[in-house]
Amino acid sequence: MHNNDLPKKSKEEDSLNFAPYASRVAKGILNYSQDETFILSIEGEWGSGKTTLINFIKNEIKGSEKKDKYRIIHFNPWLITDINQVVKLFFDELMKIILSVTTKAKKDEFKKDVKKFIAAIAPDSVSIGITDAIKAKYNIAKRFQDEDKDNLEKIKERINEYLKGLEKKIVIIIDDIDRLTDKETEFIFRLTKGIADFDNLIYILLYDKGVVSKSLEKFKSEKGQKYLEKIVQYPLTIPKPHKTTIKRLLFKELDEILEKLETEKVKYIFNKETWSQVHLVIDKYIKTVRDINQIVNIVSFEYPIIAEDVNFTDFFIISLIKLKNHTLHELIQDKPSDFFIGNYRTSEVIEKEKKRIIENFNENLKDFFEFKDLLEIIFPIYSKYDFGRKGSHTTKYISNINYFENYFSFSTSDDKMSMKEYYIIREKLLSLDFEAFKEALQEVDKKQKSQYFLDMFYELKESIEKEGIENAFYNTLKVCKLLKSENVGSYFGASVSYEHLGYSLLLEHKSVDNFLLDFYKNDDEISFIIKAQLLKDINEEIVKEYSDKKVIISKATLEELNNVVREKLEDITLNKILEGLHPSYIVYIYDSFKASLEKLSNELKDYIFKDTKSFFEILKVFERVSKVMSSNTGQYDKHSIAKDNLLNLIDLNEVEEYIKNLNISTLSDEQNILLTYWKNNEKW
């Protein structure tokens, strides 16, 4: 990516349209014919393009017809850490140029004067090594112990006489003065105006006027700006680029970042509607090339790392806030509840929270009013417009509590699922390898992220090939089977979530008739009860007058499927129930398919009253734990027998009569407990 903050060197790089201005300034310098020192300045804020402009001016001078009559020194004192070295380097460069262009005979006398002059003005002891011919070391205490005993003014006059007759002018550019310390800044201006103000020198000083004025006030009795006016003969202000130019440069840089992500096949979220709001307010915050570079540096460094897990507009704005007001950024990070509403459900609570947040901003966050236009975009609670902001996995707004933390780190928060994790599991779900899918799911569930996968899969709505749909369908129902049989513990929530996922996959299948017929007739790997529940859901959705969740299936195929399930239900034996088939399905599933319970009922009647052992075995099968939670322990506190299920299979009066004839004293503790459970549910 191109760095706009690096000074440009040629017109081809002139993104700010500085070239015409540079051409005019260069012509003014080339037309200056007087011998006296001329000092002009180029003034502008940091990052406004001062060095770029001076590069263009240098090119204009070097490319002009008068180029042979000029020599240029580009001097940057900020790169030097010692004022003594500043003096050394300044005169090193100056003398190299002077000696290279002079034709005068008395060079040795001139060199000697220069050595004395340097030693006299250097703040401390300094080594001077202009050329091999000029080497010396002077100390403050010995500066004027030389044989001729001349004073400084006479030395300076002799140097100036030497320079006055030069056939060339020397342009001395001193850059980054506003980066120096106060003491160094004052010395540079004293050097140019009072010390090294020799003939045929043209100084171009580059600085931020506000910064330099403040520095000079510490050494002068008058205002720094007044002092500058006495020194600088011709001040120039850096031309301000039009706001449309700044916008164009900014958006060009951001486009390059996004284009690179596309090349690398990184998916990111970009909303034109919310980004259009950025266009309306960006002029207020991005005014210079330096501003562009600062925000682009943040975005280019941080955004690609988490691009899939944040919204681009929101990331850009929160980064801009971080750049412009770190205190506000930290406040948002530390207390998000003061900026957006969490997962509240009732309209009453939502309205109450809205009022609290707005009042808090108006009363306690007055210092941040200037940033309200940015806050209104990412936290619409502050604005009467919400720009259609709905918290979801597809938009990933900062005001969505599920994604908020992603904006303040280089990774997804530990309890959330990153897009990388999501795509890993999604890929395994769509594959033939069920074991790999199960293992991946178990791994993310260790961090309690399982539900996030389902939510994201539903919401992201990515197209799936037929083979992937069928693989995912089987993997989904296999997970349901494991959950229902409790063979994998409770690593994931209720199997109903996956039953719904299986159903949603059928909505995407393009030839569902043949697929379902084969599934119900020939597949024995998936639990029949899960199959029955799935078909029950299909039937219920199809009969709804208005539904966008209808599986597109022919009437003949649906009837055939119902017959298959009905026949299998009627063929279920009592052994299936004794082996763990949950009795609640007897009511819900049989009734849904109008299946006969006659075979199962006859088997139960023959078995339940066979002896005491078989009787209590049936009660145990139909034992039900109440869903009423104990407020003290958090545990289920009531057991009963599912008489509503038994009622469909046997006359409960016969059961009551059987219980009356039992000899309580001969029963085990467990059997007596089951009788207690029977009494817990008196009505059926």
C-alpha cells in the first residue's frame, strides 16, 4: 500500500495538486537577484505536505534554464541530537558547496576564517571536518587565542566578502524545525538571521508556525509570531488541499485495503448505507495527509486481522475516535452500557434504557459532544435515525453485544465464535465425515460457543451445493440421535435445535421428494423417532396457510412418507419402550400420524400385570421429572408418573386397583418411592 505520509518527489506523485504552486515559488526564487541573504518560509501543520512541496520546488529549480547558477543544500537538524553537531553539519555542507563553486585565489585564508568562525559560534567544543583540508578542534576557552586576534565581526565580514562575488546562489533548505527542542529552534533562527546571514544565500525554512512561535516565546520578550515576522522576509503558507481531494485520497487508500482482502479471499462486511453517513462527517476529522496516514495505518494494521468478525464502517469510526480522543475510546470500551442497549426484551425496559443513556450523555459526557456525529452512526440510540441497524451475525455492528468486544482486540472474545471457527465447523458439517464434525462441535462447546454456530448458520444464509445439503442433513440428525440417546453427555443443548436445522436444510434441497423417500424407506442409521418428529414438523408447516418454511414436496410423496412412518410406528414393540424409547412420543407422535396403538397397548396389558416386578418396571419407564425448579437448590424437586402417556395404552383404573391389592410391606424402598410418584399426579 502506498504511504501518503511519505514526502512525494515528483509531479507524477502529486496527489494534492502542489505542482503549480511549487512552480510559482521556484520562479520567485530564480528571479531573486539581490546579493543580501533572503529568508522565506513554508508554513503548515504537521503532515500538511511541506516536505513534498519543497521537493517539487527543488525539482523546478534543478530543471530550470538557470539551474547551473544554483546549488541546493537540504538540511534537516532534527536528525541530529546535539547542537554542536548541528553547527558542524551545517557548515560542512555549506563549505562543500562554496569551495566547489568558487574561483577565488585565497582559499586558504578563507578556510582559516571559517575555522575560527565555527569555533566561535559553536555552543561547546566541537570537531570540525569540512574537508580533508579543513580539520580542527576548538574549545570555547581558546577560541580567540589565535595569532591574529581578530574579533568575530571582522571574521564574518571577510567571509561575506568572499561570498559576495560568487557567481552562484546557494539555496539552504532547513526542514522539520518544528520538531526541535525550544533551545534548538531558537538557535536555528539565530543561525540564519544573525550568524550565517551571508550574501548569496537563500534560506527556505519549513515549520509549523504555531509550534515554532510557542518555542520562541521562551527566549524572547515579545510574542513568537512577532519575532518570526522580523526574521522571515517572505512567509508562504502551504496550500490547503480541497476537502474532496482529501476524501479521494482517503477512500483510495481504504479501497486498496479492501481490494487486498478480496484478493486474499477474506470475507468482510461493508454496508453502503452506513458508510454513506461517514461521507457526511469525515471532513471534520480528516483534514491533512497526516490525518489520512494515521487512520489508514490503524485500519491497514488491525482490520485485516479481524475483518470477518467486525463491520467495516463501525471499525473505521471506532478507530477514528481512538485516534482523535483516546479517553472517549476507553470510555466506550469500559462501559458499553452507556452507549447502546443490551439484550433487553420488553419494550418498557428498552424505552427506560434509551432515556437513561441519552440523559447520561447530555449530563455527564458533555466533553465529547463534538464526537456526537460519529457516535450517532455507530450507536443510533443517540440519533432519531437508526439506519436500519439490527443486531445480527450478518451485520456484526459494534452495538451488537455479541460482537462489541471484537472491536477492541485483535481476536474474537473467548465466549464468541470467530468467522474462522465458524467456517471450520461449517465445512465439517457439509462433509461426509460425521466424526470430524462431532469432534469440532465438541471442541467449541468447551467454550460454550455451540449455540453461536447454529445462530450464525441460520443467519448467514450461504448457498450450499446439493451434496453439501445432504451431508449436513445426515450429520445434523446423527447429532440429534446422540443427544437423545445421551451417549455423548450434554455437550450441546436440546436436540430440538438440530432438528430445526435439519428441517431448514430441506428447505434448500431442490429435489426433496426422492431424497426423503430414500431417507425414510432405506436409511436405518438415523433414529426412527427423530425421523418421525421431522416429518411431523413438515406436515405442520405445510398445512399452515401462510408460511415461508414449507418444504416443497408433492402431495403423493408426502402421503407415502406418512404411510411409511405410520406403519413403523404401529410396528413398535414394548421392548423398544423398555429399552429407552421415551414414552412421551407415544402421545405426540402416534397422534400426529393417526397411528393405531393397539399392538403396543395389548403388549403392555399382558406385561404390566404379569407380576410385581414387571408392574414397577413399567412405572419406572413412565416416571417423569417435574419441570418445576426448586428456588433454593436449583434442582428438580418433584417426580411423578406420566399418567397422560399411560392413559393411551391402558385403563388407569385397572392400575389403581392393582396398587390397592399390593402388599406394601413386601415392597422395596424404590418400589414404595414409585408409588409416591404415582400419587403426585392424581389427575389424568
